[in-house]
Amino acid sequence: MDTRTAYLFLLVIFVSSSFAQNDTTASPQTTASAGNGTTTASPANETTTASAENGTTTASPVNETTTATAGNETTTASPANETTTASAGNETTTASPANETTTASAGNETTTASAGNETTTASAANETTTTTMGNDTTTVSPGNDTTTAQAGNESTTNASTSELPPTTTAMPERNVVTTPLGKIRGKFVSLTINWNGTDTNILGEEFLGVRYARTPTRFAEPQTLASWTDIQDALAYGANCPQNRDTYGTVTTASPISESEDCLFLNIFVPSGGVEALKAMNETLPVVVYLQSGGYDTMPATLYSGIVLADSGNTIVVTVNYRVGVLGFLALKNAAGSIIGNNGLRDQSLALAWIRDNIASFAGDPTNVTLVGDYKGGASVGLHMVSSQSRGLFHRAISMSGAVTAPWAYATTTTAGEEFLQRADCNRENYDTSLACLRGKSLMDILKYERDPSSQMNLHRPVVDGTILVKSPAELLRDGVAKDIPYVIGYGESDGSFMLKYVTDEVVDGNVTNYMYNLTKLKQILSDTYSEYLGLSQSVRATVESTLFQYDVGPETDNDDLGTGIVKLFTDFFFKAPTEMTTDLYSKSNGTSVFLYNFAYRSTTLNPTKKSFLTAELPDLPYFLFGGGLMSSDTLQNRSHIIVRRAAASSDESDEQISQNVMGYWSNFAETGNPNTGSREQYTAANWPSYDSTNNSYLNLQETPTDARVDMNNRNVQFWNRYVSTVKQNEPTPTTPTTAAPTGLDIGACRRYYAAKIGPEVSPETAAGVMWGMLAAALLFFLVAVILAICLCKARGSCDEYMYGESYQISQNGNHYSRTTYDNKGYQMAES
């Protein structure tokens, strides 16, 4: 073959090859790798084949049949008005939509959801999320896999790690919300819950670690946040505020989230579909803002994810970090004598202001915000209700095991702050120099000196400062300052069980290793509590003994009965009695509905070794509120920021029911201000009556049947709210005599001492006559009293026992015994 012929032959081959390529390829291809395989997708009028692991995947255009093999399994799918099936690993899920199906798979499980002409698919093995809207699909794969999604005429693929850089403006603007301050990027999250006995997938959206204030200066008020121009990523929790979890000042770490004084972040959780879908439907949802338990000294906002509550309750859920312990609640007097403190409350108020101004960007309703808290977070809710600084920032309130009138809820002095200055060696000549000294200390030193080593209690708490709290909460409630805020308040039946560890014979690393309860330790704890929280001094011993008598606790009490009495005592003292007092004050003075509850559900899966006399403990209700009863252990452990308290491997039906009931009541209340009415009525167990001070009506929330009851204000509640409060009000002020009393038997010293007290000295003869006359009169009076007492006992069959100014009358009538309580003024307290 000559040279010309060879060139012609090559030209013919080239032209033929070009025409063949144009016939085969009508549009570009999109290819992505996932795991160890390759997946290729091609648009209409094109056939593409790719191999994945041990199989071959072929995608064909409209009106054709597609066969795919992945792993060792073959899957066939037919598009366009037919059923589309995808397989990955060992499990296959099939969905047939209206006109279009998009499927994404990851790991060994595939989940597909379709709706109308739009399909949204989520898979969660290594946390892969896919969203499809209209003709545009965006996929974010934060795990270790790569996922490709294709819809209509455009396809976008992105693979990343679970924590993206702080600002990545090159990424497509999916999960991006524009607020008045700037743009924020969140992410979709998928998890499975058991709802009505069926595994249900949730595809919610979360925005984590959102700043609501500038980086705070230590012991200073929080400052509002400035706007920004780039996209701020909200893909991971921000740092927790520093916390001292050990009773005696040792800094410990119990959370995988780091701690820093730069910690003023909040987290936003949106129901399935996310912000973009809600806005497309022109829908705004009620907002639930949660202040975590522990509150004044421990517990971060990362304790629970709000995604299950948001999806199940159809609400926007926000959790808030705020400064705690001495960093949040140091209270001192300045040079003018004004109390400076309450920065933790100021953090909370600033977060509420941020939510008011920005939550509409997340499809939340800024005119329907419910503030929720438990334990000291619940007391914080009550403090905001009576504070003029928080007026208008929320519209409904729920306090769980945290009444604002509780003895631990607030302080009236700066004693705790002054003692902290002494321990930290920063007690300087004035307020400013003392603060400068504290700001020069390391964080470890601040936490080291935060607590008094001799005390079991953290005394850094909100204080009546004349600004945020102008008077005591009880006075403010009586004044009606919290008008027109519907309120839910209650407690757990065994909330006081956390005090057991302080009265046992042996505690190792904060855990009770045996349950032998010590009466001597109990008396000491009560004495410390009455001194620190109630301000008692001279009447401490009498009040302690009266308390033990009230709860039938003594040396002869067996161990389990002693434990029962201790739990009941502290539950009534710290929770039940303050809850009843707060409810009564609020209902009488604030002109709106109050709903009272007692949480009495005993879970068999949370703590199988729980003592028989314990039911609902302090952490139980928040656990069920955030959907803990609907999730398996595996789900909880995969969500590392949720405290895993479940011991069983699978959900208990009763736990599922109680979670649904709690979320139903709370979500209805957030929506309408009434726990009985709203879009979640079908998940409530019984009609919840509003509180009536004449019969003390409340809801007994427990395993079915949950029911309405009356008369929470029983004898023990009256003991705390009447007798002990009266003792506190009448506590004598210690006085020091101007002349020291004699210590020996020097008669001359006695005469001189009493002469200074009662006037001129009298003659010995006169004094002797007066003394013998008084002695004879006293003897006669005593004999008459004994005779009368004997007669009365025989006539009425009763006797009185007096103890430290309080009389407990035990009346005998056949085989029936009743006990009537009187105070030292003869006022009848209670009868049983």
C-alpha cells in the first residue's frame, strides 16, 4: 500500500469513529465512586455501563429497563411512571413515586422516600444525606462514602468529611439559611425511631454551634453579635461552657465536646424536609427553646439532640449554651453597693433576643416561642417570667422539676461570691481590682476555687440584684408581673433521689457502692441545707428534728424505709412543695391558665437496678421528652452527644408510649397554650385539667392510665410551705450582750452582770424571799398541771408530744390513729 492510500484509509477510520461517537453520546456523563466501586449515571437517550465491586451497573434512558448489580446482587429498575429499585450491600428498598424516583444508598441499607413529582432520599450508614428538589439535586456526604444524585437535567456531587472548614463558599448553597445577620449552613440528619410499633426514618435538618453573642469577657455581660458576609458553617456543636462536675472542686470531663469560655452558641433543629421545604409550603412552626438541667453549675446544651422532638412535635427546637457556675453566676457588690451578677441569665436573655430576631429565617414563628427548662433550667424559666428584662421574648413557659420559689433557685446575698474571692486570693480593695485579679487567673484555678470544699452545694446562683430580679420571685408572683403567660409546671415523684449519695456509708467516684443509709449524715446534710439555703441558725437543730419526725425517720427505721423517707423528704423540700407554692401564687395573681403535673412513670429499661422505692427520677422526663423512649441503644450510641442511659437493647413499649404522651402534651402546649388541644391531640393520654386552687387539680403522668387527680397540697407540703417557712420568717437575730456573761460560779460576778441588765442590786433577804415564793408557786402550778393532764388523758384518750416548740397530737380512737400538726402558736397545720 502506497503512502496516499494509507492516509486515505486512516481518514476514513477517523471519520467513521467520529460519527459513531456522536450517535452514542447525547449528553455528558456523571460518575462518582462510592466505597470500592464505581457508579455511573447517564441522562436520557444514552446507555452507560460501569462495574461496581463484583457486578456491573447499567443505566438506560426513559422507557427502557435498567439492570444494576452491586456486591453479589442484581437489581432491575425501570424508570418513568414505573417502579425503580436500587440495591446496595445486602438490602434493597423499592419506592414507586408519581412520575420520578431518586434513590441513594450507603453501607448495607437503602432508604427511599418519594412524594408527588419530587423525591427525597436519605441514607445513613456513614451518614450520607441526599436531597432532591425540582430539577436540581444536591448531595452532601459527610461520612466516608461518596453519593451521587441525579434529577431532571442537572446533577451535583460532593464528598466531604463530617466537619467542614469554618467557611466553604465554593460549596453549593444547599442547607443554607439567610438571616438578618448573614448566611448559615446546616446539614440534614437521618435517624430511625420506633413510632407506634413501626420503624420510622426521620430526615431532619440541624444547625449546630450557631453563635448568638460575641466571645464573652470573663465575668462581664454578654455582647450582641455583629453581622458577617461569608457563609458560616453550623455543622458541629460549639464548645461547652466550662463546668465543674465534681462536688469537691476537681475538674472532670464527661462530654466528648470541648469546653471553652468562648461558648455562647445555640443549636437549631428543624423537622423532616428542612427549612427550604417548610418555606416552599409557606409554613411557620412554633418554637421551643430548651434550657438544660443542672443549669447553674453543670450540663451543656449538647446533652440532647432536638431532632426527634422537632419532627414528632412539628416544632422548631432550639437548645442554648450559657455560662454556668461561678463564671455565670458570680455575684459581688460594686463600690456603690449595687449587686453585680446574673450573667448566666443575661446570656439566656440574649439568646432569646437572637431567636426573636432570626428564627423566622428557619421557618420558626417569633410570636410563638415556648421557653422550657428542667431542674435549675426550669427555675431559670420562672426567673425570666418575673424579670422585666425578658418581657416579650417568649410567650409560653414550662418548668420541669424547677420551681422559682425553691430554696436553691435564687440568692439574696453575695456571700458565695465573697467567699470565692477569699479562696481565689483575689479579695482586693474594690470590685474592679478584685475582678482584674480573677481575670488574671487560669481557668483551672477558677474552677478549682469555685466551690467551698466543706460544702456539698454549689451556691453560685441567680441573685436578687434590683435589676433583673428587683424582688424575690414569690413577691413578684404576688404582684402579678408574669401576667398572660400560659404555664406548665410539675415535678418527678422521686426527684430527690440524687441526695441519696450524700447520706450513704460509702461513695466511690460519686457513685453509690452500697445503699446503707446513714442517719447522722442525713442530719448533717439537713443542717447544712437549712443554714445555707434558708438562713437558719438558732433554730436549725429544732427544725432538723421536726423534719425527721414528720417523715417518720429515726434510729429504729430499717434501711429501705430510711431510703424511702430520705427520697420523699428531699423531693418534697426541693421540688414538690415549691412547685405547689409557685403554682398557687401564679394562678391567683397572673390571670392565665396553669397546668400542674406529677411525673410518676417508672421505666424498667433506664435503670434496671433501681431501688424498688424509686419511680421517676430527675433526669427521666427530659430523656422521654427528647424521644429517648423511641430510640434503640444503637441509635442513641451513634448520636454521641446524647447521654445513653438505656440499658436494654431494644425499646420498651411503655417507654415508647410515655415518650409519645410527653411529646404530645408539650407540643400541643407550644402550639396553642393548652396541652389538650393542637395537632398532636391523638398522642395525649387523658384530659389535663387546668389548676384550681380549691382542689389542687393536676395530671398524674405515668404508664397508662395517666389520669387527672386532686389535692397535691397534702400534709408534707404544708409542713414545708407553712411550718418551715414560718420558722424562717421568725428566725431570731443573734445579739451580743454589752456585758459578757460569767463563766464561773462567782456570785459577785453574777450580781454585777445582772445588775447591769436589770438595775440596782436588791438585798439578799429580799432576793431569798422572792426566790422561795417563786419556787412554791411553780411547784403548785406543776402539781395542778399534772392532775389536769391525767384527767384529760383519761377522759379523751389522747396525749401530746412536744418537740422544739411544735406539738404533734396523736389521738386514739379504737384502733384508728390520727396525727394533727400544730405550730408553736397553736395554729393547726395538717391532719392525717
